[in-house]
Amino acid sequence: MNAIKTLTTLCSAVALSLATSTAALASSGATNKVFVSGPLILLFLGFCALVVVIQCIPAIIMLYGMIKGTASAVKDEMAEVKK
């Protein structure tokens, strides 16, 4: 029983590997160009990254405030319990 289950698992793994590797085998490899974009594309991508980073700053500040508020509430609650 265990041998049948192992054989089934092995066959499934091999079939899955062969099925997913067909896209890699379809590549001709004739083009070795890695990066063909001009400087305007780089500026656009840099601007997009800058927008994402700038939008993260208020989120980080709000997260800090929420953590600080929760910590102070817990501290106040612990002080009341000790009284």
C-alpha cells in the first residue's frame, strides 16, 4: 500500500514538473537583450517608486500612533488594576 502511494506521488511530481517546464523549453534563446528601455522609462518607474514611498510615510506614522495609543491604554489599565 505504501509503495503504491509513493509511486503515485512520484509520478504526479514528474508529470507536474514536465507540464510546467514547457514554457521554459519554448524559449528560443536567440535574443540576449536584457534591458532595452530608454531613460524616460527609468524616470517613469522612479517616479512611481517615489509615489509609493511617499504614500507609505503617513501609513507608518499612523501605525506608530496606533501602537503608542494601545500601549498607553494597556499601561493605564495595568495602573488601575494595581490600585
